[in-house]
Amino acid sequence: MTTPTAIEMNCTTGEVTERELTAAEIAQREADAAAYAVRKAEEDAAAEAAAAAKASGQAKLAALGLTADEIAALSK
């Protein structure tokens, strides 16, 4: 596997430099990726819980005798 690289551009001179990432930069990149994965999983779980709660609420309203149109009107 090749070492990841960074591309740096000096906006004043227009000089572009490509260099390998340092060990610290690679470790930070991996830590950031792990943190993102955890945050994404938490967000997905929260969205699934919200969808399940909404479906449960709609089912309870239907059990009370409300029509689909009435439930939709309440959901707005």
C-alpha cells in the first residue's frame, strides 16, 4: 500500500507541492475516519428510531379508527 499524500498549493506563488503524509497526519486521518463512522452510526440509529416511533404512532391512530387521510392530516 502506498503512503497517502497531501497536495499543498501556495496561492501567492502558484507553486504546488505533493508530499507524503507524516505518521501523525495518518493517525489523525484514521482517528477522524473512526469518529465519523461512530457519528454516522449514531445518526442512522436515531433516524431509524424516529421512523419506528412514527410508524408506531400511526399504527396506534389507525387502531383508534382514524383513516389514512386523517392520520396524514395530523402528521403535517
